[in-house]
Amino acid sequence: MEMDTGRTFFGDMHIIQKKYLELAMKRKRIVNGLGGCILAVVLILTSCTACGKKDSALTKVTLNEVAHSIFYAPQYVAIEEGYFKEEGIDLELVTGFGADKTMSALIAGEADIGFMGAESSVYLYAEDASNYAVNFAQLTQRAGNFLVAREPIDEFSWEMLKGKNVLGGRRGGMPEMVFEYILQKNNIDPVSDLTIDQSIDFGSTAAAFSGGQGDFTVEFEPSATALEKAGEGYVVASLGVDSGYVPYTSYCTTKGYLKDNESTIQSFTNALQKGMGYVNSHTPEEIAKVIAPQFEETDYDTLVTIVTRYYEQDTWKENLIFEESSFDLLQNILTGAGELENRVPYEELVDNRFAEAAADTK
């Protein structure tokens, strides 16, 4: 979920077809050889052929996600419950492992839709890109990471970070900026009051913490829970709770793709809304069971623990509408972190038509 610093970020920049003829020849042989059973056989084969035609009519959409995380449960519910297929979409899911790679894939045409922090689209627009990225659906409304300490702390306060070394995220990415936003809310200077180590690659901070680096670390799941289970760390605070509601992740596509594929974007958003509706009307145990195939390396009990954490802190919106107030807050965070000089127009970077239509039919 992290990315390199805004302005230099983009300088460092892809069905089985049904064999109808074979099936038809097979049907012909059956018809000639079975006489009195012909009608039943033809009906069965016709039904199968119709299914093949339906599958082949699906619209192929490549989605590049910034990371594969339980944090994005509504998306995986939509996949596992078949909501994308219901909406006529054959979804190919690719993990970018970083907002820089996800946005690069999007603007290079290797992905149709990108899923990451909306700050990426702000940075791109600020570079005067002509085919900039437009956000059309917001998924999460809170940060998804946690502060992990070496020992349990019953009554944690952010003041305890003064003078400490914390393993943080890369400059310019939402994880690090939200962390600094919380520090500033608590009258803590991110530069002078503590040391934030931003040198460790995304996904490697938990291993570094286990190896003895840092007094605290900021971790996403499942790393936070894994550290707890190993007795090597303890969750003492939720950045999602302490930062309040922030537009943490959203779906975007290029201005050009949006113009030419509005019906596809609507279908995609409809499927997401169904997934959102599911997580808001089912228990963490039920959600964990549905998304389990997406996380085969994680046991069910751990899945339930993580889903419950996100569920109880009100991580997922009821709808996918990206409100202007949320976009304003995002820009406040960016400017406060020194990553944005001039604010960008909400009406250019957010298109809520699809989310609003999906919300009306939920």
C-alpha cells in the first residue's frame, strides 16, 4: 500500500474458449446413435452450449490490487460469491505489491482498474498527466494497520512513542502519512519527537521487528496477528480507530478507459456493492468462511480474528460513494505530510455516478 514520494513517483515506470464445433459433432454422433433418446440428449447438450456462450460473453477485466489483504474483504466476497460473474465480468486479479506498481500497470494499459490509495491519483494529476486516473468507488473508510509493541501495554498513549524508534512506511504512502497524521493530532512531531525508520521494504517490517529492529512497528494484517501468535509483538493501538474516518483505499481507472467502458465500470461497481452489502449484513465468522479460499495460507481461526478486528472498527463503508469531505481530508493529510503543494479538483478525480447507481439498487 505504500509508494515512493509523490512527484518522482511515476518516473520509474499486461477462457478457456469453448470448442463449439467439437461439441456440435459430438451431439450429432449422439443423435444418430441413440434414436429414441435424441430429444433428451439434445436438450442437455443445448443447455451446456448455452452455458458456454454465457461464459464467453463475459467481459474480461484486469484488476490490479495494491496488496492481497483481508483488509479488502468485500472485494473477495464479491469474487467468491460470484457477484462479478453475475454482473457479466470475467475478473482477472493481479497483485501489484505497492501503489507505484499498481498505478504504473494502470497507466501502461496492463490493468483496466487499479485498487490503491487515492493519493496515487492525486500525484498523477498533479504531474499534469492527460490520461489521469479517476476514482469511482471507495472501499475502506479507515486505516488498516496497527501499532505493535514488544510488550503488552494495557493503557497505551501515543506519548509513549516519544524518543522511540518506530518501523514505519515509505514517505508519500497512506500508511506512513496516516501514522504521521495521528502523531500530529496528539501534538507529537514526527521528525523531532521520535525516529521513524522508512528504509525497510513493504512487507518486510515484521521480519525486521522480529529480528530486533525498532521499539514499535506499524503493521498490516496478517503480520500484526502473526507477531502476537509468535509472542514477538503485541497490538497496542489501531491506526484505523485513532485516525478516524479516512478514504484509505479506492478503485480508479484511466480517464480514457472510463470514457469507453462506462457499462463495464457500472457492472464492476455493482458487484462490489453486493460484496459490501454482504460484509455489512453477516458475521465475521461468515465473512471469514467465504473469503477463506483467497487466503489458503491462513487458518480459519486467524481469519476470524483479523476479520473481527476490521469489522469492529467499522472499516467498510455501506456504499462505495467517495464523498467530497473525504477527498478534502485526504488532501489535508497530503499537504500536512508535505507531499502536495497545490490542491487538485475533486470533480476531476472522483466520479460517483457508478457508486450512486449501485447504491440505489442494493
